[in-house]
Amino acid sequence: MAHLIAPSLLAADFAHLANDVAMVERSSADWHHIDVMDGLFVPNISYGMPVIAAIGRHASKPLDVHLMIEQPDRYIQHFADLNAAVLTVHVEACTHLHRTLAAIREAGMKAGVALNPHTPLHSIEEVLGNLDLVCIMSVNPGFGGQKFIEGTADKVCRLSALRKEGQHEFLIEVDGGVGRQNAASLVDAGADVLVAGSSVFKAEDPEAEVAVLKAAGTALVQ
Ligand code: DX5
Ligand code: ZN
């Protein structure tokens, strides 16, 4: 399967959000990545339901919602109602992760779990058969535009090996500091979904930048 690109709207121009959503729709990107922050799990607050509903009205590509919030169970149904295709929670925020993942699937969404850079893969080993996506954070969550933490490609490689060993089918997503400089090596390591905020939206030609990321790891880009 060719890898997917999910531009993170956190780096969009919020005063002209419809334009940036339209750019993602026109581009070869696959998903809209939507970062929800509560000021508790992470120090920052991003945006909430009304803004996501507005994005949804302009989007036909799937919404990939990344919850950086405490007690995400409280909002599972809200995000199902907002038409999220993927709902990702943080393992560090879930006491009953197995139950949370089941509830996300029951609400009709793909269930994702995100791991902070310091969180070991073994923290999700027992639920690898109960999820649809694992998001490997390559920055400490909370802000866009941070530096990619080296060593993440190795973590992706190890997760990819675990997936093969257990014959699982979840997608591996990488989030934070992703751009043309590391896209190919992440795809080679086993990443299926690349989230990219600043590298896309701060580019001179965001649509062309998406195409570069989409082609990474193939013969089109060296
Ligand atoms: C970080 C968010 C990311 C962020 C990525 O907490 O989860 O999705 O928007 O932004 P860049 O690509 O700029 O690192
Ligand atoms: Zn994210």
C-alpha cells in the first residue's frame, strides 16, 4: 500500500481555514489531521467541536482526529457525531485503554492510540489486535513546528516487526517534525501515514509539498 499523507491543520491559517481545507482537498493528501488539545494533557489548547464541525462542512477526505486530552472517553460520541473517521487517544491518558479502543470502534470509527516519545512500545503490546492505527509521536505533543526526535524511525521499525510477527493489520502513523528531509526514511521504516503540519503549510507551494511527501520513498524522489 502506498503511504498516506495527513496534513495537520494546526499549522493552517485559522482566519482563512476554508482555503487551507480546500488546498488539502485539491492536493494528493489522503486525510485531514486534526489536533485537539485540552491544556491539561499538553500545555496548549488548540480548537474544539465548533471548529471541527466547520472543517467537516468543507472536507470530503476523512478526518483523522488526534486527541491530546485527559479522559478522552468523555468525548468519543461527540467525535463520532462530527464524522471522525479515525479517533486516536494517547496511551498515557487512558487507564482502561482496551475499553476505550472498543468504545471507539463501537461508535463506528477506526481506533488509534498515540505514544509519546518516551513511551515504550510494550505499553500497547496487549492491545495490538484491538486497534486500527498506532501513532508514533516524533515530538513531544502540544505544539507544531518542533524538531523531529531522532530515533523515531527505529521505533517505527520495531513496531513494524511486531506487527508482522503478530500478523496484525493496524496502520503506523508518524506525527511531528515530518518533512521532505525524513519522509522517505520513515516510509522505509514501515510508516503508512505521515502527518505533516509546518512542512506543508509553511511551504511556498503547499500543494506541491504534499506531492513531494506523497512521492517520498518511491522512484519519483531521490
Ligand atoms: C503535535 C501535533 C502534530 C503537529 C505536527 O502535538 O500532534 O500533529 O501539528 O506539526 P509539525 O508537522 O509542524 O511538527
Ligand atoms: Zn497530531
